[in-house]
Amino acid sequence: MISSPLKSISLVAVFVITSIFVAQRFRYSHNNEVNGYNATSWDALGYYMYLPATFIYDDVKELKWFGKIDSTYHVSGGWFYQAMPLENGQFTFKYLSGVAIMESPFFALGHLSAKITGAPQDGFSAPYQYAIMFGALFWFFVGLFFLRKVLFHYFSEQITAITLLLLCLCSNLIQYVSVDGAMSHAYIFPLYSLILWLTIRWHNSPRWNTALLLGLLSGLAVISRPTELILIFIPILWMWDKEKHGLTKFQFLKKNPLHLIAVIGGGIIGILPQLLYWKYSTGSFVFDVGSKWFFLNPWWRVLFGHEKGWFFYTPIALAMVAGFFFMKKYPFRKAVLTFCLLNIWIIISWSDWKYGASYSTRALTQSYPVFALALACMVDKTMGLDRLKWSIPVLGIALIVLNFYQMEIYNQGVLENFSPLWRIFH
């Protein structure tokens, strides 16, 4: 760990970020007259439906209860795509169960709050909505806490603080934690932070139980969004070219086969809930939910387009990518580079390139903890050059102002008409 005279400045950054994210949540605290805030709607409904279907209605197949719920709260968006009809007339959920598992403690709090306040205990009244939204903030804070630990393992307090501020306040992450937090991104974000932290611990002090937990959280991420499977390259390629305890990575695994068994076993346990649900609802342990990719003809407009472009509406992403060129001396270089490039390619290859209604490219936000390592390398390099270090605060403030302005007009539904960058390049 690199010491710095600026003690605890990264903790101050964590406090500032958390305060701003909570304030933004309260700023967007009401959007529906029936249940206060309609958080569990559209895609978010698909992730959430497991909970009321299982614990309130005891009906995950026929979904007889949903018609009344939708007519009351209007959560489907007018088209019930969140569950797939089967040949036997029953349904199976299109979205996977990992997010629901992470939402479950807050669902329980919402259910208890509904009982205490006299609100309908139907899974969709106001107490449930706010519980899920503040659950997203809780999990984000967990992710932010461990991401700070990850960054501080390789960088100074100052670089860690600047990286966290840029990552969280200059990007679309705040939209998908504080406003649209019932979607999957805020809940998967901490899984990446924890996987990075566990990867570091496993390499520094190898233990089979660390490997087991690493596999378990990886499995949970996969049944949150299947494309997160590529995160396995993080622990596999971490320190791939460097020796630890006198052993290369291959020699280490060969000498400690229990660790490999623990990782695989943890992964199986992590994905088991989804396999059991599919077996129960469809009769098969594996079910095709119907996603489609065009890997040989990806949508480059996902990165560069004026409609949703990641580089266009989240310019700090350019600094993340630039950081790829300054990771050579770090043990995470191969792992981060491989993961990030594969992740970007998968995201830009999905058939629905718009990713529905979204601000910038939302499908990348959950993996920002990995991109943060590249961003930190870029910040470290820039701060080391006297003639350029002044650019960090200047550009940072400018990008924060731009980001919050764009979020405001996005949530008003007029982003493409009033975004400064859209007007310049359209």
C-alpha cells in the first residue's frame, strides 16, 4: 500500500459521493400518484418479480396475481415482456434471479413497513418501492467502500480520492443508483468491487475459503446478468505474468488444487438458485431467455453515437480507455484489459443497441469498478506531470456540471434536444 501525507482524503471522497447520491435519490423521490415512486417497473420489474411471486402470492408459474397488480400500479410498461409464455400456458421469468436475491432483505423491510403503516402488503405499494430504491443505495455504498480498498492497495490517497470522484460524479453511474436504482446495475456494482478485493486477498494470502467466496459471488453475478460471466478472467489473469510466493499462476493452481475446486464449487452454489427455478418452472435446468448478439457486426454507435453513445454522453470514459496504456507496471494489467475489452465488445454487440430508455450506455455501469483501475492509472500519470495536473480539477468540474445537466434533461425526456454535446455534433 502506498502511503500519503493526505491521510483519509479518500474517505472524505466516499462521504461526499455517498451524500450526493443520497441527495439525488431524495430529489427524484416521487413519480407516481399510486405508490409514490414506481421503481419496480419495466426491466426492473423483471428482476423483482421473483420476490412477490414467491413470498406473497406463491405463484411463479401462472402469475394469476399480476393482472390486478398491473392495472393498479402500471408496472409492466403496457407490454408484459418480463415473463415468457410457455407451451403449457404457464410462464417463466425472462430476467434472472440474482438481483432479486440481493433485493430480498429490502423486500422484507418493505413488507414489514407496509404492515406497520397499513399500506397494502401486495409487493408494490410505496413501502416496497422505497425499500428497493434505498437498497440500491446501500449496495452501492458497499461497492464504493470496497472499491476504495482496492484502489488504495495500488495508489495513493489522493489518486484514490480523485478516481472515485471522477468515476461516480462524471459518469452515468449516479443515474442507475439514485434514480433508476431498481434495475440490475446498482446491485451488481458491489459484486465487482468485492470480486476485485477478494482477488487481491487470494493472491496476497491464498486461502481456500477466499477462493470459495470468490466463486460464490461470481456465480451470483452471472445469475444477475449472464454476460457477467466474463468476470472470471479477472482472478484467472490477475498476476498472470508475475510470480507470487515463488510460483507462477499455473504452478500455484497445480500446487493448490483445493483452491480451484473451491472456486468452481462456489460458482456452482452461486448459480444454483437460477438452475432450480428453471427446473421448477420449465422442467429443464437450463433455459434460453432469447437474447441475441451480433458479434461480427457490432453497433459502434453504442460508443460513439449521439443517441446513447458512451464516449459522447460520458466523456470520462475516454480517460478510462486511455488508462489502458498506463497499466504496464501493475499486476492487474492483463486481467483488466482483457475483461474491459471483452465487456465492451459484448455490450456493443447486443441486438437492442439502445438498451431501452437509457442515459448513455447503462449496460457498462455495473462493471465500473474494473474500469476504475484503468482510470486511476490515467489519473496517476496525469498528476505526475506538472504541466498537466491542473487539468484534472478543471476538467473534473466541467464534466460533473455536464453530467448533472444531462441527467436533468434526460429525466425530463428531452436529452437529445438540449444536450450541449448533441447540439455541437448533430
